[in-house]
Amino acid sequence: MGRIVQEFADVPYEELEPGAVYTTTHRLDRALVAEYDRLVGAAHDGTVPPWVYCTFFPMYRAMDGRMEQGSVHIRQHGVVHRSVQIGTTLTVQVRVTEKYEKKERRHVSLEIVFADGDGPVCTSTGTFLWGFAAS
């Protein structure tokens, strides 16, 4: 088993560059899907349900770090392009799409693409105030 979320160091804002791509894999095994089903109180039909993609863990693994403590998640949009079977291992690419400062707030936008050999399965884009509420 890999590291838990708390074991990842923060990724400093200064290290993020627009266009940078970070990659990992994410296995959608039966135990993972069952835990998400339990948390949302729903069942599925043998394919991976959309709520399984609502996690930062693959992003943290790809970037080998997490958002700086105090980051605020301000916007998210996700699209599930098609379903896949439980047990599928996906490639996860995290791309820094934007990085800018506005009103002394550090913004970072990330695109996360979960894909298999046939192309994208789910695409998620999010914007964060990086380290905004840090003490």
C-alpha cells in the first residue's frame, strides 16, 4: 500500500509551472469502489460509479505532494466520459493549466485526466487558492 494523504509534503506554489504534467496510475479495485459506495449510500451496476473520481489522492501521488496546507478549493468541474469496469487501472495525468496572483491571492488551476487505453474516462478541472488560509 502507498502513502496516506498525511504523509505527503506540501507542493510549494513557487514550484508549480503552467504546462507541467505529473503522472501516476490509479487502480479502481473492488474495495475502493465499495468504500465510496458506503460513503455515499449508493450502489452501482458493476461499473465504476462517478463519485469514485472525487478524490485528491491520485493528484497527490502524481505530484508527489499535496496542496499547501490552508489551500481553499474554489471551483471544480468534472465530466465522466464513459464507464469502466471495476478492477481497471487508469493512467492519471495532472496538468497545471493556470497559475496567477490576483488581489494578493495565489490561484492554481489543475486539470486531472483519468484515462485507459481507449482514452479519457473522466476529466476534472479545479481551481484553488494555494495556501490561502495557512497560519
